[in-house]
Amino acid sequence: MDETLLALLRRIDTPSVCNAIETAQGKRGFNAFTRGTMLSSDPAASAIVGYARTAKIAALEPPMDAPEKVRSRRMDYYKHMSEGPRPAVAVVEDVDFPDAVGAFWGEINTTVHKGFGLSGALTNGVMRDLGDLADDFPVIAGSIGPSHAFVHVREFGTPVKIFSMAVKDGDLVHADRHGAVSIPADVIPNLEAAIAKMVETEKLVIEPARAADFDFEAFRKAWEKFEAART
């Protein structure tokens, strides 16, 4: 992904990316996005954009493996997160969902992952330490809670699901306070042009609607131009 596209994706919100993907595909029906309401640690932050570094965690019950195996897996997880293409986003599924209780994302883990060069985290699990999380490292999470409970890494580098959105390690992900979207690889070469087309066509309705003399007849004409421009 070139720097121009990366900068553009960081400037626009996730709903706009969803619309742009449909523009690039020339049809509706794209469905690789999260369902349900998610929470942002910093709603005013720019979108987090990057290639997914995936993992699964759990926290309701203590791990069944021997302590040395748990520690070894934890270190292997951090090594996985420290590697791979950049920009990157930590995409971590809590397998206890919808009963997630253990906050994996707090002051320590956001600081460590930011230090590894990741842009932020996306999880269906729990975050905590609001106000003390690493600067410029947004977390888009399923809930907020006070404890880490028995949180431990189950696996990493495998496919995950976040609010019904399937993500594979290496997928390009865009997330903000609205939720997240996984951008299809075949769309990426045309995405910048699709975003520009989407912005221009939306102006065909938005600008007349903001005019003082806007009425139904003005809307009808504007909508005809809008539909013609989209096809």
C-alpha cells in the first residue's frame, strides 16, 4: 500500500470506506464489516489502518496448559505482533465473547504494541485503563471493564472473528468509532479512485440539500444526477 492511499485512509471514516468498496466493486452487497455497537478508546482519533496481526485470547477460566507453555506462547505472541508488514493493527478475538470479562488492552499492552509499531487494536473483548492508554494508539473494543481476570493467549496468526467480521492474518483493516471493515485485496488498487468518485457523487446531493432554496423538486433533480453518476 502506497503512502498516498495510507494517508487518505487515515483521513476518512470507516463508513466512507464501506461506501468506497461498493463504488469500486460497482454493486451493493459487500459485507466484510462488524455488526453491533463497538466502543472507541478515543472517538476523536483518526482511523486505525493496517495489516491484521491476529490472535485469540480467553479470560473466564485459568489456562489449562502448564505455566511454562502459557509463558512460551505469550512470548511467541509478542514476537508475532512485533513482526510482519507495516502499518499493522492488532486484531484479537476474545473467545469468551459475548461474556468477555478480562481486559487484555490496558496501559501496558497498548504501550508495548505501540512500541512494536502497530497503529491500534481491534477486539471484541475488554479494554481498561481509560485515560492511561498509550497516546495515538486507539482501541476499538467490545466492552470496558476493570480486571484482566485470567486473560491469556490461546493462539495467534490464525483467522479470527470480530463482531461477525472474519479476518485473516495479513488482511487490510480499517477501524474507527463506527466499527471496522476488512478491505478486499482486489479492491486496493482501485480504492483511491473509488474514494474520489464517492466524494464527488455525494456532493451532488449534499450541496443542493444545504442550499437555502432546497425543496423536493431540487432534491428530485439532484437525486437523478446522483444515481446517474453512480452507474
